[in-house]
Amino acid sequence: MTAGRLEDPDYPAYTTGRAAEVLGVQQAFLRALDSAGAVRPQRSAGNHRRYSRRQLAMVVRIRELFDQGHTMASALRIVSLEDDLAAERALTASLRRRLGRRGRQRKDPQPGRPGPQQEG
């Protein structure tokens, strides 16, 4: 196994037993999340579940929502909405950066070309 794989948050490095131990949950909880489609671990050649660090983080988020009294359906909806919001915020930040660069380019005339205030 290369070091790159260990750093990859999507590399399925954790067995069900190890993932349950790391997270402090029962293996049955992880199997229930798989059955519900909340977290779909990859499968080994022997058909054993293998979880990535990203999936473990998702399990933690879902577990926190359960601990707050949410049902599986509401926890999954909340996680989905949080993910959508994060994606939209990232898109908005990217667009703002692009607009900022474009605005600076308009204010700074290119060499040899008159600026907006010099035209006319």
C-alpha cells in the first residue's frame, strides 16, 4: 500500500469492525446505514464492507443527528441539505473571486491602452 492511498480520504481502508471501534458504534449501526443507503461502503474481494475516512466522517455526522433525536430520514435529509449548501457556498465564493478579478482588470488599463477615465 502506498502512502498516497493512506492520505486519500476515499480509500476504503477500514473494515466494519475497525470502523465501529474507531467511531464507538456497534457494527449493526454501520450495517443499518448501509441498508438504508446512507453510507455505501466498498466491498472487498471477499464481499466484506470497507469504509473510507470520508464515509466515517459521514457516519459521525449522522450519529450526531441521531443523538439529537432525528430519525434516519430526517438525518439523511439534513446531511443532504448541508452538503448542497456547502457546494453552493463554494460556487458563490468561486464566482465572487472571478468577478473580483474581472473588476480589477477593468480598473487597471493594459499598457498602451487608455483607461476608462482617459477615453473620450
